[in-house]
Amino acid sequence: MTVANRLSLDPKKALQKEFTAVGLRAKDAFLVLPEWWRDAVHHPSGVFEIRGFVAKYFGLEIGPDGRLRQRLMPHACFKTRTGTDVSEIASTRAMATAVARVVASITLPQWKGGLSAAAALRAIALAEGSTPWVGLDDLLRVCWSNGVPVIYLPSLPVTKPKMDGMVTFCGGRPVILVTKKSSAPAWILFVLAHEMGHIALRHLAPSDGGAIVDEKVSEDDGGLDDQERAANAYALHLLTGDGPGAFRLTRLMKPETLAESAIKFGTAQGIDPGHLERRAFNLQHTLHA
């Protein structure tokens, strides 16, 4: 039975299986297709048009058999912590790269060739910002003004695991993608600072499509390679400076007490209270355990 005949039996179901095979959540993929897919799916030529749309916007390609398949991507440095097979992150990386290419192509500020040292960027952020600390808005302003787009992609229609963050070089500039899902800016603040560290420390080669993919980003240096430890050190210096930065807990605190303490300490030390609360939250879980 030919591909066309199989599609004529149940074209939508056949495409669902095809989407799933390349790591897409079929239900979500159909939601982002243009309205014309509902009519096109009943015609073999329309099905191939749908495939072409999906391939373009989801970072895939059409193989010799006419079906969707993973695109052969340039080399990436995958930073995994939990024994995750890098192939499991391929769908997310491909889709994120496709988005990055579009954004890079329409970004107006020119890429200035690098990001400054953490201390210099921290000084700029503090001087130009509206708070006594370096927060998410400050880092976003610094990145975009230096020609580094930052894209937040918390919900991707993929069946495989996502990474926390990624930096890729495309369109003649580095692009940062944060895929860690969180409603609190402080929970993605360190991820962004970490990816900025990879750029500033020139870990990312300026070759089109190259990438550093961070499955997990945290301040715990255990088991990390030299690049990850260096990116962490850059991020911490950017966010906390050379001050004490030691917001320590010896006992469990009520949320309101913790928030008050973080605001007081953060204001005095020039550290985002949300960043302090996030660190304390992780520590409270450790104390509770």
C-alpha cells in the first residue's frame, strides 16, 4: 500500500503518527497549524504542504521517502546531568533553533562581538536599572542592547525532555533560549545569567547552528565540567558581585519571614531578593529532608 493510499484511509491519524515519530506532541502541533490544514489534509498534495510547513517551523526536514524526519544539526555541546541520552533533546533543540533563526533575522541591534566581564555588566545594569540589584529586566536589556536576542519558550510541543537553557549561534549572532518553565522571574534569572556566561567566556564557537545545550542549570557545581563551572561563576558574579552574598538558613522559615529577610539582605547587598529566595527555597527543602 502506498503512502498516499494509507493517508486516504485516515490522513489525520497518519500525520499524528508521523509527528509523534519525530518527537512532536501531535495534538499541540495541529493547534499551531494554519486553518487551511483541515482541508489540505484530505489531499495528497495538501499533506505534503502540511509537512513542508511543519518542517520549516519546527526545525525538521522531509526525507527521501517524503516523510518528516529530524534534521541533521551542526555540532552542539550537550551538558547533561542525569544520564539523559542527547538524542532525547534533539527535537527541542531543533525547534528552538528554528525559532532562534527567525528572531535573529529580524533583530535590529548589531551583535557587538562579545559580552563584557561580569563585573562590568553588573556595573552597567546597576547604573541603568531602577532597583539596587541586578534583576531579570536588567539582564534582558543588556543582552538585547548588545545584539543578543533572548527567547522564552516554556511550552514546546515536544514529547521528549526539555533543557533549561541553550545558546546557539545563528544569523551572525548568538541567541539565548530559556525553556525552563516558571512563573517567577527569579527562577529563570540564573539560567539566563549562566547562558550569558557561555557567551562572555567564548565557550560558543561562532559557527552557524552551533550550540551549547544545558539540560539542567543550577548553582550546584557537583559533577560539572570546567565550562559549566566557569559559566556558573560568571553568573554568580553578575548577580551577586563581590559582596558577602551569604544568605544562610539554619532553620525553616515561614514564607513571609523568608521574603522579608531576602528583601532586607538583597537591598543591602545589591542582590535580587527573588534570587536569594530561590536559593533559600532549595536550602529549606534540604533542611526539611
